Amino acid sequence: MPPHTKIAAHTHRDDRSAVVVSGMWFFGYGDMADEKSAKQLAPGSFYTEPADAPHFAMTADEPAVVYITGQGPTDTHFSTSR
């Protein structure tokens, strides 16, 4: 992901696992993307995206590479909460 990328809160129908390969990745759970509640994940960090659990992500001043896997079928539904 390029620097200063923000991914709005969303869900997927499948469980996913992820590992941060490089850069700093900010990730959080919830219906709204909240920078203050996002956890800073350094290279080597591992996290999960459980099915139907709202989550969001972002980068800061540097790009990040994150390897995300899951078993389909899959989809993405962005939160409509405000």
C-alpha cells in the first residue's frame, strides 16, 4: 500500500490471516475507521480478519506490504455507519 492510504471499515464473508512484510501497517476493528484505535503493526506482525468482523487499515508516511490470505468465496462490504 502506498503512503497515506486509508481503507474504510469493511467486512468479508471469509476468515483471513495476514502478516506485515515491510513498512508500518495500522489496523483496527470496528464499524468506523478510527486512527486513534488502530494498532501499529511492524514487519513480522500477524493478525486475523474474522468473517463478518468490521475492520479498517491505513498507512502513514511510508508504504507497507501486507500478505493476506483466505479461502473463498470472498467479498468486501464497506460499512455504512457514520
